[in-house]
Amino acid sequence: MADADEITAVGRNKKIIKVGDAVKYVNSDTLSRVTEIKKDEQGKVWVLLESTNLWYRDETLEYTDLKPTEKREQREFTAEELEERFRKERETIQAFDLGKAGGGGAGG
């Protein structure tokens, strides 16, 4: 594989794509940042997207000025944090008074 600094990826809109650029995958409108670019043995250029961690052909991407949402850090919750979260959700559900909900059906 060639070094990413030497590889030129060109998007469907004929704009050059570099590592760190924001791109849109044209088949699903997914917005993401480019994390890596490589060229395969057949000379085809592939671009790795941060949001999906998948490789895409450069011609299926478009350079964009839109800013993708930042990837959320995943973390593990403690048992105490989970219990507190479930307690708050249960209180919210119990606070909803079904008696105040109006009927919507046809009356007889």
C-alpha cells in the first residue's frame, strides 16, 4: 500500500479529499471525517470514515463544508449510576397521570 500522504482521493464532486476532511457518503448522506486513505493493488482509492469505521471508494464520497457530529465516547456505567438512571425513569413514568388523558374513540 502506498503512503497516505502520496495518495490523492477525489470525491464524486471532483474535489480532493484529505485525511481530516469532512465528507458525505452519497448513498446514505452519512457525514463523517476521513481518518485514513489507501490505494489497493488495482490502483483504486479507498477512504476510511471515522463514524462507521468502514472503507469507501473515493468516488462514492463528496467533500463537504458541513461538520459531522463528534463521535461520542462510550463508557461503562457503574451499578450505582444505572440504578439512579432507572429510578429517575420510573419516577417520570409514575408521575404521568393516565386519568388526565382524554379518550379519543367514537362514543356510543
